[in-house]
Amino acid sequence: MSQQTEAERELAELLVESLNLEDVDPAAIDPEAALFNDGLGLDSIDALELALAIGKRYGFQLRSDNDDNRRIFASLRALSAHVQANRTN
């Protein structure tokens, strides 16, 4: 497992908190593992809830019609990089 950066750790905490993943330790999320399906096991509803939480915390919208969403939400590392590049807060 790769080491989380500070930004990835912050995002992992937001992910666990916003999705009520009580059995998941944010520090134990592999930043390169898939967030959906076989990885963390998130689904499309989780993606919507996470997008809303990211919007509130970081001040920008993740749009459901974005063709890059599969890449953006591929892993904690990919999502964190996108957040860091687009955040306004």
C-alpha cells in the first residue's frame, strides 16, 4: 500500500465521514486502490454524496455529466489530485 499524502488523508476522512463508513479507518484506505466495485466498494449513490461533500468542503462542483468522472473517481489519489487542482477553499 502506498503512503497517503496529507491532502489524501484529509479527503479520506471526508469520505469516511460523509458516507458513514463506520468500519473503515481513513488511514487504512490505499490511495491507489479503486474506490468503486472491488476496491472500497462504493456505488453511484456514494459518488453523488461524496461529490456534494467535496463541493461544500472545497468550494467547487463535481458534475455528473463530466466525461472524466471515471478517471477522477478512480482512486483516492486521483480524486485528491483533482480536488487540489480545483479547490477554492
